[in-house]
Amino acid sequence: MHFGSPAEIFGVDGIIILVVVVLVLFGSTQIPKLARSLGSAQKEFKKGLDEGAADDDKGTTTVAQVAPPAAVSPPAQTTVTVETNGDGSTGTTSS
């Protein structure tokens, strides 16, 4: 079985039938509202793409201007000394 491209499957007859079905489902009063909402959605989508591209361009220049982080110093060492007193008790000191 061989399937052609969508244009070959629908053809002119299929497109006419599709338009008639859309008219029946949505009615002639709803079609202009649907077209307006699709147009505004497309406009908002393009606006979002343009803003995203502008943010990407701005982001690459910002990254180039950021200074490298300062060197991290190693943590300070703590020494604990345990001493034994003459009476057998122990005491701890930290420095």
C-alpha cells in the first residue's frame, strides 16, 4: 500500500468537503471570530519568538562581560588536642 503526500490524499475535492464540514460545525457567524483569534495567536507567537531571540542576543553579550569567579580558598584547619590530667580526667581544647 502506498500513501502519497497529504495534498494528494485530500486533493481539491477533499479540501472543499473540509470547508463545508467546518462551516456546518462552527456556523458562518463563528468563522470570523475563529479567524480573528487565530490571527491574534499567530501575532503573539511571532512576538514571543522575536522577544526570545532578543533575549538570546542579550544573554550572549552579558556572558562575555561577566568576570570569572574569585579563587576559592581551602577551609581553615582545626586542631583538637586531648590532654590527660593527673587525676585521670580528660579535657579538650580547640585551636
